[in-house]
Amino acid sequence: GKAKIENCYSDYKFNGYSGIGGIVGTSVAAGVIEIKNCFAWNPYITVFRTSGANHGSGAIVGNAQGKCTITNTFRHPNLVFTDPFGRTLENHADIVDAIPANIGGPGTSNPDGTSNQNSFDGTPAASTNLCEEAQKAGWSETFWNFSGQTPVLNWTL
């Protein structure tokens, strides 16, 4: 099946073993993941994996083993990403119906060159104002209240 995630954000502080992502952690043998207009607004993502062969982690998607469509995704410009095997965040352009590149090897963000590194980082947002960034991405005021520091869902009973 298809997992569709649209117009959302995460601001969770992640500390974990492997396969951590601001929007999606690990997706193994899934159908198609579609992520659109999402923000990884996490202050930090800290990975504690003990082997480079463990699933990678990333700002938007930690590890995707299946085809993805990932468009218009951003991370907080000051997101602190820590990985004991030296992976750093990259700027990833949109992908359509593709598996994120298995990044790795000397001179890349995953220098130990291990497998299972199909991570996706999106690009840094232009500002640290999430409400402003979400509105630029087309989030609707019908569903979201942009009056505070972060967007809040409008609930109507």
C-alpha cells in the first residue's frame, strides 16, 4: 500500500539507535511512501548505532527500502545531527518514485560506505520561523493556525 504524509512537522528531540528520521524512521519493504510539504523542525537527532551496517538516519527519512516520492521537504536550518559513524546532513532534491540514494563512501556524508543508508535530508528552510515556512509551502489557514511559534491545528467540533 501507499503511506501518504502531507503538510506536517515534527519538533521532537530524537535520541535513538538507528533508523531515525524527523518525519519517517525506517520503512522496510513498504510499497510507496509519499511525503509532501513536511518539515523536520527537530532541534537535534542523535544516533547511537554501534555498527555502520545498522540502518541510517536522516532529517526527513531515516531509512527507506522502498520507492518514495518526497517533495518540498525541509529541515530546521540549525538542526544538530550526530552520528557515531560520521554521517552528516546533505541537501537532497525532490525525488519521484525512487529509492533515496544509498549514500556512502569516502568523501560523502557516510564515509564508512556501509549499506542501509537510504536516508533523505531535504533542504534547510530559509528561516527559523516555522509558521512562515509552512505558509510558503501552501499550508491552509482552514486547517492551521499560524499565530504562534509553531502551526497548531484548527479544531472544530
